[in-house]
Amino acid sequence: MNEFDLVKNFFEPMCLKNTDVLQGIGDDGAVIKWLGTSSLVMATDTLVAGVHFPHDMAPEAIGYRSGAVNISDIAAMGGLPKYATLALTIPRVDEKWLSQFSNGLRQVFSEFGCSLVGGDTTKGPLTVNLTLIGAMEGPCLRRSGCEQGDVVLVSGTLGDARGALDLLGSNKLSEGGKYLLKRFQKPEARVALGISLVGYANACIDISDGLLADLKHLSDASEKAIIVDIDKLPISDALLEVVGRERAVEYATTGGDDYELAFTVSPSNVDYVMRVAAQHEQRISVIGEVQKGSGVRFKKGQERGELLEASGYRHF
Amino acid sequence: MNEFDLVKNFFEPMCLKNTDVLQGIGDDGAVIKWLGTSSLVMATDTLVAGVHFPHDMAPEAIGYRSGAVNISDIAAMGGLPKYATLALTIPRVDEKWLSQFSNGLRQVFSEFGCSLVGGDTTKGPLTVNLTLIGAMEGPCLRRSGCEQGDVVLVSGTLGDARGALDLLGSNKLSEGGKYLLKRFQKPEARVALGISLVGYANACIDISDGLLADLKHLSDASEKAIIVDIDKLPISDALLEVVGRERAVEYATTGGDDYELAFTVSPSNVDYVMRVAAQHEQRISVIGEVQKGSGVRFKKGQERGELLEASGYRHF
């Protein structure tokens, strides 16, 4: 039983049939109609030490990253992050650790104008959980909206965070290595881009499990096929320098933790989206298209079955 | 450094100075002005296996209790629980455990009309975190509102959950013992009472750390003294039968996990509150009064210093 069956069997029945739940379980966040045309987006994410980050990761980076990962979920729905609660489980009160951790979290929250409004601190194995509420106007960005003929785009560059994992523990890093490490420790949530996609993108997800795995979520939810042009994947010079092209392509397709947005728009909206992205100085790249059918495949002549095999991040 | 210093030093600075945060960190829940006169209440609570419940506790009871504990926080603010996210960390996918756990959680959510709208399932040591959003109209019930001369009341009976801890692992339970166990496994969140107190109670808290410890939170937040009449504590016949009067009084004052509401009202509102409670068939008892000064004390002639000593539940 994978995470998706688990959610379907055990948790979905707990969502009562309220007409005010515009989007329930099964997307990056839930969307609730509050009053008038205003909705709130709610998302939660847990990072467990030893599973989602190394035990000895710099506390400031743990704090920043926890915040960014959750903000990214709100961004993927097209919302503006506003309020958060922190459920922090720590083995003991280590003031130095807490001070650095909260510095990191405070930094990312203040960058995005998000307020910590409550929380719970408990004793136990190190686990960081945040729940965020965002505000939004208009229809949210769902996983399930891909239309046949849509163009598939991604923000930023892919695979950098996965590249950084190879470097953890290294003492001496090149400039490229430092760049990758920053991409892992301080992912940039694409809030402005997400908001500007509302009403223009047909579907959207943030890349946490890896490009192919997350496109599979779009494909499954939308019941469409997604064709990826492997030659068009945006890869940073730093990643190329540090791991070479072969591995860079592997990391860009199957590495997780990028927190870029992958989204699909009808061909008539591509120009608008490109213009808006340029205004935000946000790199975006066309990487494929939506077709009739199911699953995620590479463009003809780009058969790389081993990447598709490797792309299914298993939570258990 | 205790939990309160920790929150004050590290987490409060992360609450930006928004005028829409009506109540930030430091109460049972946060209250956010959304639109018009409507507010939302947000609260989060984590239960760690081996800390907040025994590893071998029945999964259904873990599910029910996790929901009830969080709903109780919303009740203590005067809100109506509406939506929840579940962040569940489990060591492995055990379908039987998950099925029973989700049955328990579903039961309490459907009793209170609360929808699970999202969540995150991660691999790691068993930890259950819920974040709830409630809706409310009017001023929330804060810890900080005690007024000199207020009457102090509590709902239900006290100490039952603590009494149940003595019985865990017993094979044969008396009727009284079964009642206590049910009080521990399925605490009743006082949502209807909380909502009816809005505009009438000056301060409110739910009893999770123990009566005296939680009254101390009211006393500290309100900068008033709270005088408890130890002879008036509501104690169930079951608790008296199972542990005797001496220990029953100890458990009623210092045992946690009751999830009853403790609240203060001006003398002129006591009749109203009693009437409303009777309509809800909700037992409430006058147990003390608010005076000038600070701290929690017993009524003259009831000196029981050892109980006050024992009342400070330490989270670390």
C-alpha cells in the first residue's frame, strides 16, 4: 500500500461532504470557501530528522527549509501564505539549536510576510511540522486540470537539491557546489508565480518528489498523458559542473526537493505566462505537452526507461 | 528554560505585527480576523507515542483522543471546529493499525462536524499532529480576561483521565474503572459550552496540564490571583470508588488530560451560564474566585502546599 492508497482508503472518508470544501484531500493544499469570493488554502508538511533531512543539518537551514517547503505548497495552489502554526518535537531543550532554528524559520516567514500564530512544542524525536493558511481569490490551481494540448512548463532549474545531497559532509566546496547547497537549504517558494498563474494555468504542482513523480501526480489526477522533452529540462551550470551532464539529467528528472512549480497552460496562454515570468525575473521553461492517454513518457527518440523506473519516490 | 520561556524567546518574534491577528501565540488557539465580523481560530496539537500516550494504546483510542484534544482547543477559544489537517508520522504502513486509528479519528470528527481536508504522512517514530481551523463570531475566549471578583467554574468532573492511567494494563475493570478509561480514551470536547460562553465568560482555558497548572496559566495571563475551594471540586463517583477521596482530590487538582473547560465569569453572569449549561445537560461547578494579586491558592483553611508543588506539568 503506497501513500496514495493509504490516503484514499483511510483519510479521504474523513472529509465530510461540505460544499465549502472546494478542494479536499489529494492536492498540494486544501481550499475552503470562506466568505464571498475569498478562499483560504491550508497545507501541512512534516520533516522528520533522519528521513527528510540529516540529523546534523545546520539548524538554521532546517528552519528555513521547513518554512519554504510549506510555503511552496501554498504557492502551488495559487495562494498567498499568511499564517502558520509550528508543531515542533525536540528531544530536549537546546537553546543554541532553537535559536538558530528559529532564526532560519523567521527569515523565510518574514521574506514571505507569513506570521507564526501558534504551535505546540513536545518532547520526542526531532520532527518539524508546519501548517499554513493562505488567502486566495479566484479558482485555485489543481493537479487535476490538465487539458489535451496544454504546454507543460517548469520554473527555475531542476536537480540542484539532489546534487547538493552528494556534497553533504564535504569540507571544501566549489562555487558551483555552494550554489547547489544553497538551493537545498534555502529553496525558493514560487509564490508570486503561483498567484499570477491563477486563471491562466490549467494545472499546477510543486516539485517535491521529483519532476517525473510529480508530473505523474498531474497525469493521474487529470487522466491525461504528459510527454516530456528531455532535451529541454532546465539545468543549472552549477549542477552540470559538479556532476556532469548524464547525472544532471538523472537528477533533474528524478531528484526531489526542488520546490519549483510544474504547470500546464493552454497554448494561447503561453505568451502571457512568459511575459509575467519575465516581469518577476522568474525563469520558466517549456518542457513538454499534455496528450490524450495516461502516464508520463519521454518524447519520441528519447527513450530512457531507467529514469521513469527510478522516478517513483516511495514515502514508505 | 520551560516551554513558556521557549515560546516567548524563540517563537513569539515570528508573529508579524498584523492587525488581523486578534490573538497570536500564547493561548489555546490563534484568532485571525478574516472578513467582516467573522474570525477563524487555528490550533495545533501533537501527541507523541511514549510521551503523550502509551505505545500500545488502542489505535482507535489514539485516533479519537487526538481529535478530541485538538477540538478542545477550539472549544476553549469559543470556536466551532470546521476543518483539519493531519500530519501523521508512522514507523511503517500497518493497515490494521491505520484502519483502527482512522476509525477513531473519523468518529470524533463526525460527532463534531469537522472535515479532514488535508495532511501529510511521513515515515518515522509514531507521532500524531492535527491542526484545526474553527469559525467564530464575536470576541474569543482568552486566557487573559479574568477580572477581580469573577467566579471560577469548571465543566464536568476532574481527575478521571489521571485515574485511568493507574488502570492501564489491568485486565479486569470494575464499572467505575471502565468509566475512567473511557474518560481518558474519549475525552468530550466542550464545544457547545465554549460557544455559549462567548460574550459571557471573561477568560477560559481547557484543562490539559491539570486544573492548578491551567488556572496558573489564566492567573499569569490575567495578572490576577485565583482562589480555589478544594471542597467544591467536581469529582466523579467512579474516581472516588477506584482511588479513594485523598487521591481523587490529588488527581482532580494536578492530573492532566481532562479537557474540561475552566472559565471565569462576573457574578452577574453566573445565572445565565448555569441556565445554558442546564440546557446542554452540561454539569458545571463553581470552584473559586478571582482576586487581586497573583498565583493560584487554596481557600483559607485548605492549605495543601504539596498539591500546588505537584501541579506544574513540565513539558520537558
